[in-house]
Amino acid sequence: MKSVKIGEIVLKNPIALSPMAGISSLPFRIICNEMGAGYSPTELVSARSVRFNGVDKSYRYMRILPEKEGITAIQLFGSEPDDFEAAIDTIMDTPVLKDVSIIDINMGCPVPKVVKTGAGSALMEDPARAAGIVKACKKAVEGLPRKIPVTVKTRTGFNADDKGKPDFAKALADAGCDMICVHGRTRPQMYHGESSAEAIALMREAVRDYDIPFFANGDISDVGTARKIIEQTGCDGIMIGRAARGNPWIFEQISAGLAGKEMPKYPDEQARKQMLIRELEGRLKYLPEDVAVREFRGVMPFYIKGLQGAAKIKVRLVSATCFDEVKEILGIA
Ligand SMILES: Cc1cc2nc3c(=O)[nH]c(=O)nc-3n(C[C@H](O)[C@H](O)[C@H](O)COP(=O)(O)O)c2cc1C
């Protein structure tokens, strides 16, 4: 794929990690960067919480490390334009966070707790509010020494019978959004059923005349599915979510495949276990051991998927309580 500009940020490789709560940890994002991902946004963070509680409570989700991550993006969710403006002001007053490359707005989260507050995917039902949020974010980054693009990640609809929201995409672009990423599922689909490339394509077409890149997302798991969604939607870039869990190598694989180059060999058992350990060690740097291991229980099985005896190892990993136990289960000294 060709390199892409989001605002003035140049993505050499427009194949990004899709933001995932509980998955998009700082160490994982660093690893994805090493594997060639164009960038990897943080998981969603409440703009209202940052506005009223400051950064401390959500710092662990927002922490970025530009020198190791490359291009960075913090994803905010909320429903009040003022919350976003204030949250961005706070971020820009915070050491390190102020170096973030991109601010991303979540307009796709289907979780009832979020939707009930008018945030996430609920914003698709209120384009004027969504546009107001984009404008508030643009206002907050105006006049900063660096130009910080504002991007939006959304879905193909709020209702089950929605088949793409072209007018919504246009409203975002009209409001000044610097990039749009669309996951090809509606809110009620959550993460089930098929992701619709046709619905994504409708939204892509709606903003073709705007000078902003468009990313497609949903069910990309290998070079074949990547190629298909690019052909079917005419997108400029792609985001990969679930298939990257425990599989950061997917970025080098798909990048090489799309470029017609020989794909690197898939890592062997030892390399996969070592990568699991590396990600956990990264989490241990900023979390107490019991918390780090407990939170990592849901991620570890993805690293060992398909290995001999994986089912048995998984049962043990998902109840592990400390780092030494994880190493012992994996047979790593
Ligand atoms: C566990 C999990 C957490 C997620 N958290 C977020 C999030 O914080 N922000 C967001 O925009 N999307 C979130 N998503 C959606 C993904 O970014 C992505 O859009 C979706 O999984 C579809 O892409 P995929 O088929 O490649 O997984 C999450 C998905 C999963 C499975």
C-alpha cells in the first residue's frame, strides 16, 4: 500500500493496529511498531474523566512512548464537545502525553454502558453532535506548536438494518476530521456476523472528494482478506484488530504480502512464547505483578493458539497469578 498522510503525519505503512481495550497496551503497541504497523492508537479513554479527574486515573491507558512507538494516537470517547476540548487541553499540558501525534475519537463503541451516555456508536444517530465533537477537538489543537490531526473511528450503522452511513461520514469530513476509519459492522452486531465491505465502500465513496485518508476495518486476518477489503472499499489504509492479538507478526506478514514480497516465516513456538513474556514484562513495568498477570490472562491464550497442547496450557495460563508461574507453565527458565 502507498504511504498515507493524516494531516501532516506521514504513515509509511498504512496498516495499523485497531484500538482494543485490554489489548492495546503500551508494550504491545511498541511490539506492533517493530513489526511494521503504521501506528497503534491507545484503547478508548473517557474525555469526561480526563476533564474532571485529570490524567492520573486513565494515565495507564493513555501512556505513550513516542521514541519506541513511532507515531502515537490517543483515543477519546464521550458525548459532550466541551469534555473533548478540556480533555485535549489537559493532555497538552501533561509531559509526554503532549507529544502525541494524533487524537482519535471513538464513534463506534457498541457497549451499552458507553452507548447509554450518548457516546461511542450512539453518535452515529446524532451527526450534528458528532460534528460538534470533531470541531471541538480541532479547536483544542488549534494554535499548538505542532499540527495534531483529529481522526474518527466509527461503524457502518447504529441499527441492525443500517447498510453504511454515508451522510454521517460526510458530516465528519465537513466538520474537519482528518481521517475516518470504518469498521464494517453495525452496533448490534458487536463483533459477530460478517463485516460488510459494501457498507464501508458506501461511506468511502461519500468522502472521496475530501482530501482525507479513509481506513477500512473488520475481519482482516491475512494477506487475502487484506487485499479483498482494499479492493472492495478503495480504502487508503486498513486497521487490524482481533487477528493481531498474540500475533504482532501479522503486520510484517500482510505488509510483505501486499507488496508482493516473500512473506517472513511465521515464528516458531519458542519465539511466540518469548513474545508473550516480552509483552508481560512490559506490562510489569507499570502495573503491580498480580494486576499485570490477571489482566494478561485474556491475552496469553492468543500467543499459544495452535501450538501442541495449547488447550491444556491455556487452562493453566488463565488462572496464573504471578510471572514465575507463567514462565513455569510455558517451560521458560
Ligand atoms: C476486546 C476488544 C476491545 C476493543 N476496544 C476498542 C476500543 O477501545 N476502541 C475502538 O475504537 N474499538 C475497539 N474495538 C474494536 C476494534 O478496534 C475493531 O474495530 C473490531 O474488533 C473489528 O476489527 P477486527 O475484525 O479486525 O477485530 C475493540 C474490539 C475488541 C475485540
